[in-house]
Amino acid sequence: MAALDLFGRRWSLRILWELRAGPLGFRPLQKQCDDMSSSVMRQRLTELLDAQVVHQLPDTRYELTPLGWDAYQALIPLVHWADRWAATIDPPPADHPDHRPTEHASRPDTAVD
């Protein structure tokens, strides 16, 4: 349950998500996280550092550790689900290039990849 507590805290998953593209310094990471407050950013980074999910480089940038990469990989199915969920709630217009029929939307027991 400790992982759920860690990742359930506001901004923790967002920080993990933003670091997927590579190391970032404090301010660039803060900007990518919609300018969250500095105190919350410091607190979350400290928690992620303590959990060995994030590592601080000698140049002070932050990056994902191997455990952090594993956590990021675990998020990918959730991102796919979120895309399907968003399309169900607010489907694109039929003439939009991203429009795909939602044939599985009414069958929650059906897995869609």
C-alpha cells in the first residue's frame, strides 16, 4: 500500500510523467507541472527521492531511476484507458481524423488494446 500512498498524492504521478522524456531541473519541471507551488514540488520530489523512484543528478536535474521507469511503464495502460474514457465522454466529431467507433464502450467487460 505504500506505493498507492506515494502515487496517490497530488502531483506525484505528474512529476513521474514529466520526467519520462529525460532529466529536468527544478524550474523546468515546475513549469511542465502547471507551475505548481515550489513548496509542494520540493515535498513531492523529496518523497520520490526517498522512495528511490527519482534520482538527482550532480547538475541538480532530476531523472527517473530504474524503479521510476518501471512505474512509468505501469502507467501506460492507464493512459490508454484514459484515452478511451475521454473519447467515450467527449467523442470527436465523426469527420475528425481521430474519430474511431466506440463499439466496446457499452461493454465494460471487453478489453480494448
